[in-house]
Amino acid sequence: MFRQLSMRECGTRVSAVAGKGALLLGLLVGLTQSAARADLSDYSAYAIFGDYSVSVGNNVTVSRDNSVSAGTYATVSGGFVGSNGTVTFGDYANVTQGVNAPISVTFGASPVSTGTVYTGGSFTIAGVSPDPVPSGSFVTVKPLTPVTFTPGDDVFGGDDNSLVVGQGDHYYGYFIVGDRFNLTLDPNGGKIRMFFGGDVIFGNNLKVTLSSGSAEDIYAQTDASWTFGDNSNWFGTIYAPNDTGYISAGSGFTMTGALYGSDVSLGTIPAPGALVLGAMGIGMVGWLRRRV
């Protein structure tokens, strides 16, 4: 049985996770921390962190502390890019803070800036080891404990839908919608936390509007994976802690906040996202439903 999903989600707080979640939120979204104070062993130093790998292609912009707009090539500012494995960029990347990865750090041709590079492995630009060499060895990143929660109902929707999410905690299962989804986040002096028990998949041209507060007020966590289509944006922190929890986005992705997952791939959509999208039957048009 299904019912129409309310166009405004007001949220309910659960005391069992509120304290732990508040601590985690403070850890994850200290979005104004300066480079001079960055502790590379702490997740709060990173704009992007992938436990296994990070890959950033062209036409992607991620900033922890600034309003952003899409550019022709990749820009990451306000935080480091890190991984416990490898980090790879395309051509003309602009990384203002730096990179921390133990196995390899790879830039394509003519980067605008690599920032400060820490690695115990290889560091190459267009296939050549640069001079000077990296500034130091890889800094081990302390594990981050996710919030434990009980998933809510699944949400499935087609194209051209909208939703307003207010302050509080919001629980979902799968959350899968089509193109041109409009999402308004309105913390209104409080915090918004969104928890997803299944895959989160947005089609192309997702438009997220932050109507009050800042990116520091928004936290989202999924027990599965998170996929953005082309020309999409987001505010806040997204955390996909599971070993198979990748975060991916297509071309034209912009974000104010931070991304933490097992693998983070921006600028391309990996095949698993397309397979899940097809399997879940997203050929539904003009409506949004939620199982009760």
C-alpha cells in the first residue's frame, strides 16, 4: 500500500541516537576549518575522502566552505582530498588544499594546483614524477563511526517532483527518483539529518536549495550507495560508510560540503548505479510515492 509523500518533511528526533549523532555531526561538518589547522588524521580535514579510492573527473566542483559553481575542470577547495588507497584527477585539476593517499596520487595534464601532497607511494603528473617530490608521507586517518539507525519507508518517484525537508531527523529505505527533482532543505535554525537504509539515486538535473542556515546544518548517511546524475548539486555532508558504499556523480556536479565513502567517483557514473536504477523500475512519471 502506498500513500502520497508529504511535500514537507518535518522530521522526528529519536533520543537514542541524538547524542551520538550530534557528536558525529560536529566531527563531520566543521566546514570552516582552515588549512593551517587541518589535522589530516581527522575526517573533518577533508572535502572528499574515499576509503579505497577517489576519482575526480572534469566539470566537478566541491568546496567545504564556499558557494560553488560548475567549471570546465575539477576544483576542490576548503579541504583535502584523501583516501586509504588511491586518488586520481583528470587534466587541469585545481586542488587548493592538497591530497593525502598512501598508494598513489595521480594528476592529469597541467593541473592548476595540486596543493600539498602526502603519500608513501607514487605521485605523478601526466605520467611523470614531479619535482619537488611530495611534502611528506601519508598520514593515517582515524576510523569514523557512523550513526546507527532504523531505516524508514522506501521512496520511489519519476521525473519532475519536489520535496521540502525541514529540521529534524528523517528516515528512509531506498530513495530513488528521476530527472529534475527539486529538493529544498530548510533547517530553520536547527539541523537536518537524513538517514537512508538503501541506495540513494537521483536522476539528472537535481536542484537542491538551502533556504535557511548553511551546509554545516545538513548531514546525510546511507547504509548503501549514493548516485547523482549529471548537472546536480548538494549542500552538507554525505557519508556512505559501508565497504560497498560508493558515492558517484556525473558531469556538472557542484557541492558545498563534504563526501565520505568507500569509493568516491565524481565526473562519471559507474555501471552499478545504472544497473540498480533499471532494476528498481524508475520508469514512473509525474508522481512520488512512499510505502506505509
